[in-house]
Amino acid sequence: MHAFVPAVEAVVPTFLLMALGALTDRLFPDLRLETLTRLSLYVLMPALVFDALATTELRLDEATRLALAYLLYLTFTGLAAALAARGLSRAAGKALVACSLFGNTGNMALPITLFAYGVAGLERALVLLVLSSLLMFSFAPALLSPSGEPLGGRVRQALTLPPLWGGLLAVLANLVAFDVPLVLERSVSLVGSAAIPIMLLSLGMQMRRTWVWTVSNAALRATLVRLVAGPALAFAAAAILALPGLDRNVLVLSATMPVAVTMFVLAVEVRGDHRSVARTVVTMTIVSVVAITLALAWLPSP
């Protein structure tokens, strides 16, 4: 019973801020969500990534092993999703695979990991965020598109994402032991500290605008793959690469996150099965409240 208390304390604040975002969208329907999204992507997120990783004690070899474990987990999950997609239409099957692979490693994973495991956990979650963002914006459009998207152009576009460059600059500063000037350090820290609350409010607004009440067979299958099989597959990947306790917990926790709402936006953009993606986003987000709480209560102390 005692294990559930810190789990609930880590999960509830995140969903309260999402609910506040949905309420804000109801009260002020003319707010431009695109503006908040761009502010987060181009200003707040790069600052948060740089601020955390420039001074991290996480070594490069540890970050590399964590990244390899994440790639192994994605491989396992992709195979499971391909099996679960059998019998569905081609469009629905591709949407299932995409939704199973790419979880919300940003808006939702960062605050929950911070509340559960502190700054050290956040640093590891940021490594997963940078990697997953690169992969999602490179491969998800090709998966969702009915005709197939050109991969080369998408990879080049993904490589221009500001959080990726913020992370690379931070790693370089850390490796050469560059002492960031105090004025710049405080400025970046202030900007970065706004990232998590703004992202959660934006997520609540996005959820309200994409909310649907229909639960489909494909959405249920994707939810089972991502939120039931996913954490077990992440735990297996962590065991295979012998990740230490905190790295393992952050990896498994990331696997309990629902599909990113960004997937709906991408599905609309490439004319994929956006209705199936919308149903999956809502279904997974609801179930993830229980999945995340159980995962945090079940995972051993790092």
C-alpha cells in the first residue's frame, strides 16, 4: 500500500495540469495551440535539454547504453505490434504499429519521471526524448502515410529539431568541461523551467480538441501492446543490456506512456488513418493513468 502513495503523488499532478489545460481551452477557445507548440519546440525544450544535460553526471557510455536499450525495446515492440495488427486493414495496421512504437516521451514522461526520480531521472528521460523525437519524426510519417513518405527528407527534417541540437551542445559542453557563464546559465534555466508546465497545458488542450468517445478494436490492440506488453519488453531490454536500477526504471516508465498526441497531427498531415489514431490516443491516455501508477508502485527502488 505504501508503494502506491509516491506513485500517485508522481502521477496526479501531471494529469491535474492536463485537466487545467483542457479547462483553459474551454474558457479561451481562441488560444492558438500552434503558438504554444512552437514555443515549446523551438525555445523551451532546447533550453530544458541543455540546462539538464550540460551539467549532468550521466556519462556518455551510460547514455549510449540507455539509448541502445531503448532501440532494443522498440524492436521488440515493433514485432509485437506487427503481430497484433494481423487481420486489420492496411491503414489501421500501420496506425497500430506507429501508435505502439512512439509514446509521449515529452509532455507526460518528463514531469512524471521528475516527480518520481528527481533530476537524475529527468536527465535520463531527456536522453530518451531526444532519441525518440528523432525516430518519431523520421519514421512515423512513413508508417502512417497510405502511400509511403520519402524517408530521406523526413530524416533530414528531424535532424533540424532544436531539442536535438540543444542536447548535442550540452553533451559537448559537458565533455570539454565548459563552464557556462552564470548569466547565461540562469537565463537558460529560467526558460527551461517553463517547458514542463507549458507542455502539460498544451497537452490538455490537444486532448480536448482531439477527444473522441469511440473505442475501436485497433485502439484496444495498440493499448495492450504498448501499455501491457511494452513495460515487460522494456524490462527485458534493460535486463539484456544490464542497465543499472535508475536507467531501467526510467526506460520501463517511458514504456508506460500513452501514444504521443503528435501522432494524430502527423496522421492528418500525411492523410493516414487519423480517426484510428485519435481513438487510440484517447484510449491509451485513459488506461495509462492506471498503467503508470502500477509501474511506479511495482518497480524496485533504483
